[in-house]
Amino acid sequence: MRRLRKTAVPEVFGNSDAPVLVTGETAESLDYFALVHRWLPIVFAFVLSLSFVLLTISFRSIVGPLKAIVLNLLSVGAAHPHRPAAGEHEAAWRCELVPTVVAALAA
């Protein structure tokens, strides 16, 4: 898919001013994973820092909010102990990871 977007599309539609998009289930999955890979660390940082600030203001302590952040991260890690490092199953664990992370951080 990446090779198609980088080489074939510019060769075929190089003289055209119209935008050319590659569609389909495979392209949609690749675009979705790229989007999640880009924004997930930002969402993690935002949610954890906001919860740290609100808990620090609420309880006037630093130990409690730090403990809450560590436990949230541990719970997300414990929810997915079996994750392949790379290969054909890489996309499968990412699809399962996003709802679990959102649910754990929202709790």
C-alpha cells in the first residue's frame, strides 16, 4: 500500500491537478493505525497530566496523584499482557488496545 501511494499513483496521475486517494479496507486500516500511532501518546499525556493536576488540587498531595497515574498505567499494561512485538498480528492488538486504554483512562 505504501509503495502504491509513493510510486504508482504519482507515475499514473503525475500530470493531474486533482487529488488522488487510495481507498479500500487496507488503506483505511493503515491510515487509522497511523492516526492512532500519532495521537495516542498525546492523549495519554493530556489525560494523565490533567488527572494529576486535578487530583493534586483536590487532595493537596503529590503522592496520591502519582500513585493514581502509576496504577492507571499498570492496569492498562495488565489488560494486554500478550502482545506480539511485530508481524502479521500487530494490527490485531492495536485494534483491541484503543478501547481498553480509553476505558482505563476514563475510569
